[in-house]
Amino acid sequence: MHRFVLFADAFTEKQRAIIVKEISFYSKLTPKEQRVFEHRVLRFIRYHTFVGRENLFVTERMQLLISATAIMLTFGFSRYLLSKFETILVYPEHYFSNVTKQFHKGEANPTYKTIVFSWEDFEEGIKIEDDNLNLGIHELTHALHFSFLTEDSYHASHFLKHYKLLLLSLRKKEAQKRLIEMKYLREYAFENQYEFLSVLIEHFFETPDEFRSKLPNIYNRVKLMLNMKVEGF
């Protein structure tokens, strides 16, 4: 899962303090996994261009938290960068999109190779870790999905294969009805297959024990998709 890196990047003490305080996933990792995580987060920051909108200055903390969320999603993969996205735009709060002509909290636009966040809403998702509402996870899952749809790699085909199998397991109306009636997944999950995936991943990271208990088959399929081998999942 994790390739050996001879000269791995590592957090400064200040950077590590931010991650320890605000990204609980980091504390679940072994010391070796933490070193891998740090290296990947710093590479993610270098790989992407972060741009503030509406006079927002993108701080180191913002870059760290966005990048750490992305690496959390891709931690089970050897190719862990979002290959089809280059720029991350950060607005102070919800913003008007000239593309959709609507207000948004976030979006992933593969045409423009851009991921967009409202920082107010991104930060809210980080602060409350067990409400299954995490804008960062949600939009970065879209970005991961869009990347994998056009990427020729083992992890992309593995992810898409298992997601297709998951959708096939829910093709019968009775299975869909049972899932909806459980009311564990919020209604937005059933908009389309893209939103369904993002909501599933939000639940996987925010309430894994409840997810595993209520929907064990779906949980295990998501775990397979992400190749997640971190203890606690």
C-alpha cells in the first residue's frame, strides 16, 4: 500500500500540532503510517495551486486541512494525488457559481480542473466530526471519482469495479426501499450515483462504527473501494 520513500518530507512541529488537533484520522495511524501521511500531505500541497477568492488569504492551516482531508481519502492507494485537478479555490463563505448560476458551498469541476470550497462550510465539517456532514470529504470524493473515471490505473479500476458492484447490489427496489427507510443516509444521497458515493464516504469516515453496525455489507464494500487498512475502520 505504501511505497518506500528514501527522503520523505515531514511536518514541522507547528504543522503537526494543527493536524493532531483538527484531523482525528492522523491519531489512528501508526508512527510509520503517520510519516507516510505527512509526506503525502506536503506533496499534495506542492502539487496543487491554492487560490483565495473575495480577498481571502489562504493560510498554511487551510492548505494543511484541505490536503489532509484529500490524503485521508486516498491513503489506501499508492497513487494518492487527484490526477485530474490542479487548482483549489477557497471562498470565505458560500459563493455564486458562474457555471451553474447558483450559490454553492463547494464543487469539483473536472472541465476546469478545479475544486472549490466555502471555507466557512469546510471548517464546519472539520469541527463536527460525527454528524456525517463534511464538505471537504464530500467534494474531494467527487474529485476522486471524476479522476478515477478517466485514469488508467489499478486503483482506479479497483475503486470503480467495487462501486459498480455496490450499485448492482442495490438495483432492486426492495433493497433501495429498505436503505431509505433506515434513515441513516441523508436524503441527498439518493439524488444520483455521484452524490450517493460522496455521502457514503462521509459516513465511512465520520461514523464508521454506526455504519458498520447498520449497513455491514455496504460498509465493507466501501472499505474495499478505498483499500482502507487503518485500524479502527
